[in-house]
Amino acid sequence: MTTSVNEKEELGRAIGRIATGVYVVSLERNGQRDGMLTSFLNQMAFEPPMLTLAVKKERHILNDLKDGTHFVVNVLGKLNMDMFKSFAKPHVEGMDRFEGLDVAVDTNGNPYLSGAVSYLSCTVRKHIEAGDHVIILAEITDGALLNGDNEPMTHLRKNGFGY
């Protein structure tokens, strides 16, 4: 069965209506802080607490998210547009996306954004191929509610076939 351009556009609009949260994944490797903005993240289990994170195969940060490594998920809120804008910029080698933001460090030495709604310290447990993305299954090992009055940010896409 062939899908017409109009049918694909309609499907893209329908997929884009899947509401998601907005997050910053952050880590430190070899003395360098790095992070990426994402909305492809979901809680997956209660015991132990786990989540899935989808990362496009071309993203440079994927190389640092190997099995057993630690990272942080920062839950962004509606009052965190400064953080959103900093991490929405395209990656440029040597840039510091954390510049000008209040940053603390979790028990694994990874940076988290003090102004975010909350942070979750995670350990990568498994990788799963998923089309043009890799799904990372991670265990949540620590975390805290930082700014509970800051309502979490939600995101809808105009087209479910792109960011």
C-alpha cells in the first residue's frame, strides 16, 4: 500500500499531537559537561524505577551513554525558558550550554540544573535499536524535587516526523 503525501502529512500532524515533557539530559565526561534537550523520555518501571530515553543515532552525546554510565535527567518547567534556549541551540564543538545557568553536581559527579523542576540521576542498563534512534533503558538511582511550584513544561510538535 502506497501512502500519499497528504496522508503522510496528516499522519505527521496526528503523531505530533502526542504530548511530552521537556527535559535536559546532562553528564560530565573527561572533565567536560555536556547535555541535550529532549522530549523523547518516559518512565518505564516502578521497581526498580526505570525510564527510557530515545537518542537520534547521529547525536554526539550517544557515544557517552554506554551501558553502566551515569547521567542526569533535568525536568524543565514553564519558568525554565533560559535552560530550554541554552540547550535548544545546535551543537558546536567546545560550547558550554551550562554557561550562565545555576548548576549543581549529583552523587555521580554529573551536572544538574538547580532551577529545574526536578532532577533524576540515572544509570544506563541497556540499548535497543529503534529505527533512526537508539532507546536507552536506564535505572533511576537518585533524584530530588527542586522547584515543585514550577509546572512541568509540555511539548507538542507540528509534525510527528521531525523535531
